[in-house]
Amino acid sequence: DAKTTQPNSMESNEEEPVHLPCNHSTISGTDYIHWYRQLPSQGPEYVIHGLTSNVNNRMASLAIAEDRKSSTLILHRATLRDAAVYYCILKAWGGATNKLIFGTGTLLAVQP
Amino acid sequence: EAQVTQNPRYLITVTGKKLTVTCSQNMNHEYMSWYRQDPGLGLRQIYYSMNVEVTDKGDVPEGYKVSRKEKRNFPLILESPSPNQTSLYFCASHQNSDTQYFGPGTRLTVL
């Protein structure tokens, strides 16, 4: 699975938008871009995933660059509850193990 | 409510004393996995299961066993725990390649 690069940490103010970047220059054509987050003292939680087109769901939006070498997770209005470690993960569809390869992620701090 | 449960949530034990961490999911998922999380190393897959009676090793299987006798349960067994197995353990389940659901974690300390 290809590697991703994320900033170690970011800060945001409550109720402001947050853009979390992820670089994946070695992404292959079959790799999906997944985002998970891990709130303090909890297990990882699925946020969103996409292949080529931008995606929206109730939690966030995912903007994917045209060349797919980078993507951005967008939280439209950060809340204190969004403070977590955010992981950008590349994963090919299917595969026997279906494992997720977690990097170190981005620690998002949200200030009131 | 769709969920993955793990028990116990916290466990302190001594070297060599066999233990089992249970994992159960209520979503009828075929796939289940165990991960461990260590500072600076992220989450690493220990074992996974594709269905009842079908299990295989992940990236760090040494010192662990699993079984999948029922679809909903996937216990993690440490026959002879050692201090290097002190870690935070997560069970996960999923039905397809989209979304994995993780349990709340089990913090294990082996003295």
C-alpha cells in the first residue's frame, strides 16, 4: 500500500472550517483514499472515503486533487468534539486482509 | 445500535498468565480483525478472519492466537503474555471494503 504524509498537528477555532491535508504522491489507480479519526480514549472511527471525485457526507467533505496525489479533509464547522487524531489511509479495493495501514496522523486541536 | 464490544477494557496481568480478550459485533459482518496500537508505531494488524473458521496472520501475530467459531465473536488469546505485549488492543469488523467499525479498545499491561 502506498504511503501518505500528513502534518503532525493542526489547530483550529471552534465553528471555523478546518482543512486537513494529505499527500500521497505514489497512489495507484486502484487505491481508495480513506479518512478515519480517533477521539481520545476511543477506537478509530470512519469519516469518509473516495476514489476520484469529491465526496460529502454528514461528517465531512473530501476534496481530491485532479492528479490524485493529494487530498484534503474538510470539516465545515469544527466543534470541540472534533478534536482527535485524523488518519489518511490508502487502501486498494478488496484484498484478503482488508487491513488498514495507519500512519501517525494529524492531531487536531480545537480552541473554544 | 451497530457496535463492536470488547472485554475487558482494562487488564493488568503478570508474565505467563494466559488471558483472553473477547470481541463481539452485532452487524453480521464477515470480516473481523485485531490491531494493537503502540506509541510511534500506529495501529498494526495482529490477526484477521474472513469468516467462521477462517483466520490468518496479520503483520504482528507472534505470541497471539485467535479463533472464530461464531460469526459474531473473535477472541484474542495470549497463551503466555510477556511485557512486550503491553499495548492498546482494538478489534474491528466490516462487511466490505468501505467501512471498518472499531471497538473501544482494551488496555493491557503485562508486568
